[in-house]
Amino acid sequence: MNTRKYKNPLLTVDIIIEINTRFVLIERRNPPLGWALPGGFVDYGESIEAAAIREAREETTLPVSLVEQFHTYSDPQRDPRHHTVSIVFIANASGSPKGADDAARAALFTAEELPRPIVFDHHRIISDYLRYRSGALKKDIFTYN
């Protein structure tokens, strides 16, 4: 009998929710404290798309429409609590976000008015997204070496 314990990364989703020309960030209720994209863990038996829609609604109260899968971020250091792999989606919504569940509050921001601190690797994700939104191709943003 093989008694070896496997230690695998945890699967998460993050959602870039666009409302007009601004996007939603949440202020986290739990450590690490700071601002982040809405998101969280994928439940067993749940698709990543369903997880993104669920997490967006749980943390912002907004029903979202997923537009596209943006990129997968997997740096083992991206989350100080454990190794996570996050699949990031771009989504549309309308209305005013309200912080709920793990979010102490939710608010809309432009690229010029980002709050501090932004936790995890979400500053990098936002930066990559802004390059993409301004016309850069994914192949020019992400390298796979």
C-alpha cells in the first residue's frame, strides 16, 4: 500500500468585473488584509465558470456575465497562505457592488485610482489586464518559458 501523501496546489478563481470603464475590487475581511479582485476557491464538483459566477455574487452581490477566461496564474508564491493556482476571468456586470461574505466592502476603481495595499499577485493581474484592455495581445503580455 502506498502511504505517500500528495501535496497539490489549491484551485481558485479570480474575477475582473467591469462596470463601464471601472472594475470591482473588494476589501478583504480576513488575512491577508487589503484589496483584491473578487474570487475564491473552487468547490469539489464545481466547474471553474460556476465558481467564478458564485464567488462574484457572494463577495460583491453582483450577478455577472463571464466574457472570457483571461489567464491562469500559478506562481507558488502568489498567495502567502498556500500554493494556489488561479484561473482569472473577465466579466461584465451592472449596478453597485456591495461587500458580502469574505469582503468587508466592495468598490469601483479606475486604473488611476487603485487603493492600497493590493494583496496576493492581484496588482500584477490588474496590470496585465490593463495592458490587454488597451490592445496588447496575450502573447505579448505572457511568456511561457
